[in-house]
Amino acid sequence: MQSVPATVPLQRWEDLPGPRPWPVVGNALQVERDRMHKQLEGWAARYGRPFKFRIASRRFLVISDPDTIAKVLRDRPDGFKRPSRVERISREFGFLGLFSANGETWKRQRPMVLGSFDPTHIKAFFPTLAGVTGRLARRWTRAAQSGATIDLQADLMRYTVDVTAALAFGEDINTLESNEDVIQVHLNHVLPALVRRSLAPFDTWKYFPTREDRQLQQHLKAIHASVQSFIAGTRRKLEEQPQLREKPVNLIQAMIAARDRETGGLRDEDVSGNVLTMLLAGEDTTANTLAWLIWLLHRHPDALQRAAAEARSVLGGAVCPAGPEQLWRLDWIEACANEAMRLKPVAPLIFNEALRATLVEGVRVERGDIVVCLMRAGSLQETNFAQAQAFRPERWLAGEGAAAHSLASAKRVVMPFGAGPRMCPGRYLALAEIKMAAAMLLANFELQSVATPGVDEPREEIALTMYPVGLQMRLALPAAASM
Ligand code: HEM
């Protein structure tokens, strides 16, 4: 995307449609934070595409077209960045890491994170991943035996945080088998607070902190204590085994080694900010995607039956896949995951701040304006997908529901992991976790119920990531099964 010279005739911002702003605060009081994605999707249908809104003096342009979205996302880091406000508030929380950093800080960190989460590392990590999945299987076996109701998201977040800590920090925190006050209890307060403050018209918490603000400080304190203990543990290991500084085996080792090298360019706060970033980025995203997938499968018995048959046949009686080759053979489960991410993307909004004047869908965007990408809009359009609202995993299988060209166009429209230079570095890990946990569940248990009590469909809410509210699961063991 090119910078726009001031002389080019442009669509005027003032002429764009959008909800009527109030004096001073703009649309801040109309924005419903916990369902903002639904609200923006609704406004896009009502006002047209693109449309604008405003929070105090901050201007937002909302776009829905997948090709324009991809262009904006690819025009980083030079044309767009993560919003300055997200960067500043993350820094205040001590969580300025790859997700919220910009500029040189982001550039220095990105290769290290990419390297630690690449497919080769995920392959080498497989035995640990299988071990953590086995713990989830034992937890669910106990629930099935006692007839207990499972809080699906909470259990899945134990799984994802245990996996991330093992891969990125070499730590076996084992929250799956703990009855203590687990770190997730504290982590779950951070992202909602980040969203709340990022969308606030003014920094009121600095002058009039509420009870919620004071509690947040306690949660952050508890999290930072854990982060510091991961860092201290890694430092001890690096002292015992100095060769790890040259050949680090995980992200935290790579970052501490870079921090200690004169040319490494990393500071203490970059290391701790990224430890927290990885915990947060790997927690709800993958857990929520799994929760939506399990719910969708339970609602579609044919797809469920086929997924369970595939899992049983590939696992051949084992509790979970025994090697990466088995994961690759779970084609139908992968298609179901892709379809779940099309219908229920856990990152339905991506916010980008313009670094220079530029044209987006014929609208002149100024430096500092925020372009909001509505990531689900294209996925639900009949022009892109026949029966776009329906769960049809076969669209992701060439030769079944999908011709090669329609598969390519589906991949162009559906971007659950974002696009361009800031695309999710955790995607290989996420897909491995999703296929692993889904195969384990389907091969070993019968889904008795997966539902939110009292409603037909769980409500979608968003706190940076979008999740199903109140999803509960009940499992049964096939006769004579034991783990
Ligand atoms: C199903 C699971 C996941 C989904 C749907 C997801 C989605 C996303 C999306 C949409 C972005 C923004 C991309 C962009 O701006 O273009 C992102 C960024 C990121 N994700 Fe994920 N993610 C998932 C799992 C993970 C995991 C497991 C980790 C690591 C443990 C992770 C780490 C990150 C990081 C560090 C970034 C920031 C990258 C950057 O700005 O350079 N994600 N993710």
C-alpha cells in the first residue's frame, strides 16, 4: 500500500457512514466491550462497508473485505502497527512482548519466537505434548467415572497453559493435576483489563482506581512472581549447562542468552514481557478454538461419528497419537478444526494503527487512525461459501466438498491466524494441540452432552479472544475402558 500524496482526490472521512457519536466521548459509551465483534459485524451490515466510529478523539475505520484486510495486514511493520494504546497499556502491565510491541523491539523479538515455535521444534516437543495430553485424558476419565460435569474452557486452559510453559520455558507446571490456586486464575484477568483500558475514552484508572483496578494489581503481582521464577530457574540451568547459551532448546533460554550478550539487543523487560505474552497468547486462543470445535462436533452427529472413527483408527487403541505422523493422518479432524475456525474465529477483530497517510478502500486514513479488520465477515458470505452458515468440514478436503480452486479461495478468505509479517507464530503448536486433544477425546470417550445450560447456543463473548460462555461437557467411558 502506498503513502498518499496530499493532492490525490480522496473519499472524505466525514462522508463515511457509522453510528452517531456523542460529544467528547464519541461512540465510547455505545461500544459493548464483551460483544464488540458482534456489534461491529451488525454495524457493518447496517451502515455498509467500510464504516467509521470514534472513541474520544481516536478514529476507527472498520473494513470487511478479505483482500483489503490481507493488504493491510501485509503492510506491517512499515504501514501499520499494533495500536499505541495497546502497546502502552501492555507495558504498564509488564506484558510488552511480541504481540503488543512495535518497531525495532518487535523486529528483534520476532525471529527468536518464530524459531522456537517452528515445525521442527514442535516435532521434537511431541513426547512432552503427548504426556500433557495423557494428563488431560486422566482428568477426564476421573470426571467420566464420577459423572462430574466438566467446565470445558477451564480444563482446556489448564491444558494449553501446561503445553505452552513446557514448550516455551521447559517448565512442567502441571496445572492439570493441581488442586491449588493455578496461574490461570490470575491470567484470566489480564486480557479483559487490556481491552477495557484500550477502549476507554480516558485513563480514568490512573486517577480514580476502582476495586477492579486494585484487584488487577494483585493478579499482576501473582503472575509476575511466576514469571520471575521461570526466569530464575532458566538462569540456574544456563549456569549449570553453559553450552545452552549457544544452542538454546526453548524460547526463554534463547531470550535470556540474547539478553546477556552485548549484541543481543534484549532487555530484562523484553524477556519477562514475552514469558507473559506466550502464556496469554497460547492460553485462550487454543482453548477457545477447541471448545468451539467440540461444541460444533457434538451438534453435528455425522461429522462427530466420522471424526471419532478416524481418531480410533489412527490411534489404534492408544490414548493419544504416538507421533507426529499420526497427527498428519487426522485429515477429517483437521478439516473440522478449519471449519470451526471459519465459523467461530477466536480472533474476529484485528486492530491496526496507521503509521502514515494511506488509502484503504478509497478512504483516506491519517497517521494514528485505527483500521479494524472484521475477520469473520468474508467467511460468512454466500459469495465465498455455499451455505456459509453451515458446519461443513468437507469444504476443506480437496476432492470431497472442495475443488482445488475453491479450497485456495477458502484459504484466502479465512485467516484465523492473521496474515503477513505478524501472522501468528504459534499456529503449528496450536494445530498440534487441537488435533491431539480432539483425537484423544474422540477416541476414548463418548460425548454425552456439550452445552451451556438453559440456552440452545452458547453466547459469544470477547475479551481480545472470542469464547463460548458457560460451556459444560459430560463424558462417558465406553464399556470396560480404563486409563
Ligand atoms: C488456535 C489458536 C490460535 C489462534 C486462532 C491465534 C490467532 C492469532 C492471531 C489472529 C494473531 C494476530 C495475527 C496478525 O496480527 O496478523 C496472533 C498473533 C500471535 N500469536 Fe496466536 N493464535 C493461536 C495460538 C497461539 C499460540 C499457541 C501461541 C504461542 C504460545 C500464539 C502466539 C502468538 C503471538 C506471540 C502473536 C503475536 C505475533 C506478532 O505480533 O508478531 N498464538 N495469533
